Amino acid sequence: MTIYGKKPRKIRCLIVLTILILLISLVMGGFSAEANDTNITNKNSDEQLVSVYVKDGDTLWGLVCRYCDTQKDIREIIYEVEKLNNITNANIYEGQTLYLPIN
């Protein structure tokens, strides 16, 4: 056996180990992102806020319907959410964190 036969095996092992570590960290990051809905209090009023991690396919309308008080006009709530999160329109993006009022 030559010394050249052992180096590629070590390199392959390091590559496989690196890929495994990356996959594990991606999976764990996904689980922690889904568990990111937390309640906080709005400093300007007595209403409670929920922190929501935006996932692929989420819309502002859908998130408001899911988390907010539907007794109020949904357009008013969306306007409040836009002001609260400093966004200028209803476009939201995957990976974004939004604060939504819950009553």
C-alpha cells in the first residue's frame, strides 16, 4: 500500500462528516423556527402580541385570520400589523418575523 491510498479516504470521511453536521443543523434550525410563536405585550397599549415566523406560503391575511381577533374588521387589523412591523404593504417573506396583536 502506498501513502496515497489513505489520504482520499480521510478526505471522504471529512466531507461526509461535514455534510452530516450541516444536515443536522438545518433540521434543528427548522424545528426551532416552528416553535418561535411567543406572546409579548405591546408597550403602547394593553394588547398582547404574538411573534410569528413566516413560512413559505403564508400570507398576511391568513396569519391575521389565524392569530387575531376576528370580531374587528380584518382590514383594520392588517393596517395595525403593517404599522406595528414597519412594513408598507401586505407583502411578507419567508423567514420574516412578524408581531401580531391578539386579544
